[in-house]
Amino acid sequence: MSTEYAQKQHDVYRITGTRVSLDSIVYAWWAGQSAETIAQSFQVLTLEQVYGAIAFYPAHREEMDRYLEH
């Protein structure tokens, strides 16, 4: 599995190899859901992918904050 957990496809950030948007993971995390709960909600994702997506946000904070404003 790739360790690149998120990528931009057609101006939308998605979890690599899936159609799940990074937004949905970030918003669930902000709402207080655990990574395990998020992984259960998005059964196509592994727990590693969820944690990777959560870690992607602070690693790219400025770019992600601009993206999430739209």
C-alpha cells in the first residue's frame, strides 16, 4: 500500500485509491469521531488510511485550510 494517503484529483482531495473525500474524514475527526469510528463509517478504508488522512491535514495545513474554505 502506498504511504501517500491523500491526493488531489480533479480539484478534490481524495483518499488515495478511493472515491472518499479527505473533507469527509477531516470533518468527522473535527466532530470528535475516533479513527476507528471513521473507518467503520467508510468501510472501503483501512484504519491506516484514516490515520494517514488525519495526519495529512496538519502536514498540509495552509493548503488544506484554503481548500476547505470553498
